[in-house]
Amino acid sequence: MAKLIYAYLASLDGYVADETGDFGWAYPGEEVMDFINAAERDVGTYLYGRTMYEMMAGWETDPGYAAGSPGDAEFARLWQAADKIVFSRTLQEASTRRTRIERSFDAGSVRALKESAAKDLNVSGATIAAEAWRAGLIDECQVFVAPMLVGGGKPMFPDGIRQPLELLEERRFANGMVFMRHRVLH
């Protein structure tokens, strides 16, 4: 069975975006990007809410995303090769290939997808990930902690989730980021 992985870059105080919606402070740099790309090779499907999908779509629709560095170019190739499912009541059509829109998050359908998938799934976007957390679907949490306090904004984890985790891996990077990978103990 494939794993559902929640992976994100966050500030040390636990936010994925600051109060203005900015997350430029979390740009990973080339060393971290290479590490992310190695992990993304095992991802076959991305699950997104509309906002996260619209931000990520640039990896296919805007050549400038891939032009930033060799790591960015590799990520663009990996992202374009994967399937995407966007959970949105308002998005009318997808702007990228290999993308389908679902009008609501259905835990049973995601569970069935995990059981049938040959490669892991990645959920991104704090709102849609909160639904997956509450449904008990997340198997692994991968966090890249940026050396930054932003003081408020969009939290990485939803309120009300109490979940034991087992640390599987940790790594420090030259730019001050720290990676932690945890198994969710069900």
C-alpha cells in the first residue's frame, strides 16, 4: 500500500505562510532542492486544495519556475510526470496535464487510492491536509523547518490534532534548514 505523505516547508514557529501570505522566506536553496527531488521521485500523485494547486501549477505553466536552477528544472519534470487531484468546489478546469478535479474531499476514495497506488501520494495545502489528518489518512510527515520566525499566519498543522509520531530521519542543511521525517503512529 502506498503512503500518504504530508510534506511542507515551515517556519520554526510552525507557519507555512506569514500573515500576508508570503512564504518566500522558505525558499529551499539548491542543496535542499536536491534532497526534495530525491524524495519526490517516489511520489505518483499529489493531492491539493485549489489555492495550493494554483500556486504549484506554475511548475508546468510558467517556464520561469524551472529556469531558476538545475534543482528547479528537475522538480518541474518530476511534478509534471505525476498525477494531480485538486479538491475544489470552485475551480472550473485544470491548467495542467495529468490533473483531475474532485468537488469534495472523500476520505474513502483517498483510502482506496492509497491501497491501489503503485507510488506514494503527497498531500499539500494546510486546509486539505487538515481533512486528511482528521480522517486518519496521513502515514508520514516530512517537515523542512526554515530558520525563521514569522510570528503568525497560516499554521502547518490544524488545531485539535493530537497524534503520536516516530522520528525516522533528520538532517541539517548548510542554509540552516532542518529536515525531519516522522511516521504517524496509528
